Amino acid sequence: MKCLVAIIGPTAVGKTDLGISVAQELGGEIINADSRQIYKLMDIGTAKPTIDQRNTVPHHLIDIIFPDEPYSVALYQKAAGESIADIQSRNRLPILLGGSGQYIWSLIEDWSIPGIQPDSAFRQQMLRQAGESGSAELYEQLKGIDPETAGKILPNNIRRIIRALEIFHATGQKPSQIRKKGKLPFPVLMIGLTAGREKLYELINSRTDRMIESGFVEEVSGLLKKGYTLELPSMSSIGYRQIGMYLQNEINLEEAVRQIKFGTHRFARGQYAWFHLSDSRIKWFDVFDDIKEKIHYTIETFLHDISSAE
């Protein structure tokens, strides 16, 4: 029985606990779809599943590269596809779990991703421009070229803005037009977890406080001591940059925490640009409702219908 269950939604909404519960009950294995949990040594700030959780249920594509190693959507798509095939070959249920829209849709929509090599000179030129005029100017440039792609990128995500501009520079085509979409050759059930904005912000704030209590400052300090600088794409993500700024005496810890919470609120809003509540492919559940049994029933019905069709 070949199929895929995806559990998606904004950060801090409870995807990990639900995914482990489903995997335990239905004989599943989890495939990470979080673009930060791929990095080794970055555990607390990425809200990575604990070692005990990973020992309870098999997890794939977590801790696969070091923070200074390059990675791409194309590499993820290939690796996730191989993980799904492996899990299916052992008659287990693959569960795609995370909130990184590019990773998830590249897999589910079977994107044909352009194999455009990085252009170091162009990237340096764009970084200089961003340094002189700010990332907002580059973002407006991308909006003028490809508003669809720009709408799915946060205005301060300089790495993704430059990559989109790089694709246009190399091909003369909009990134949104180049990525051809297809369809996986087996049924997919998408479960979406959501929450009202203020309640979601409360979840984010509480998790941020727990990260600090769990040793997030010490984690970032250890990474900096190992030579991983804040300029790396991995270390420039929300949380790591702010704690790094605190450790370099640019801001105090209270301000760092405030910026992390605010930045994560904005990040969560941006995730809804990838996962629309009106998307009929996604079955949405509000985590503040009594949903556990409803979700398990939805998945079991999906699996039963596939089995009956075969």
C-alpha cells in the first residue's frame, strides 16, 4: 500500500507530538520537512525532536549536514523521495512532518527544479547592494519581476530573495514559471494544524522561553566557538542570529528574546503564504479544539479507502 501522510502547519503548533502519536499507532516513520532541523549541532533553537522521541519512532533527514555545508530544495526533494520509497518498501507508513513550504510542496507537487548552479559573483553583487540599500530594495526588485515568488518569501529573507533573483538573472524567466509541477504516483493526505493568531503567538512565546531555559544561549555559544559565524545561512535564522548578537554584546538578552518572539510571529504569518486555509488539498484542524481522535480517524479512513480500492 503506497501512500503518504503529511502533517504541516506553522511553527510551534504541535506537529511533532501529533506526528509521533500517529506513527506509533499506525506503524509510521517520520520524514523531516523543516529546513533547519537538517543541521547537526543545532537542536534547541530548531525545536528538534528529542533523542527519546527519535528513539520512539524512526526519523529521517534530521542531522544530515553541518551548519556550514550547503543544501538546496533539489537535494531535499531527492532525499525525501528516497526516504519515502524506502519506508513504503518495508510496508510502513511515511509521514512527512514540518513547516517548510518549499520542502513540502517540492515533494508533494513533484516540482521540476531548475538545475542552476550558484553564481558567486552575482550573489556578492546582491549582498553588496543589500548592505548599501537594505534587503527591502532587493525584495521590491523581486516583486517587480515575480510577485508570486516574492509573496512566498519574507522581506528579510535575503538568502531566498537573492536565489530567486539569481534564477531570473541566469534564465531570464520568473522562478514561479520555471518550477513545473507534477503529481506523486500515489495518494497523499495532508493534515494541517492551525490556531488563531493570538493563541499561536502565545505558543511561540512559551516555546521561546523554554528554549532559553533549556540552554539555547549555551548552544549558540558553542557553535560560535566552533567557528560557525552568524553570516552562514544556518546561523542567520531566527533565534541563532539574535542570541549571537547578544553573545557579541550588540544587544542584551531581554532584547534578543523579544526579537526572537517577534521574528517568529512574522515567520509563522509567512508560512501561511505556503499553506492556505482555503486550500482544499489540506484538511485543517485547530489545535485548541479536541482534535486527536478526529485526526486519527481521518488518517485511518484514508488508509482504509486506499486498501479497499486496491
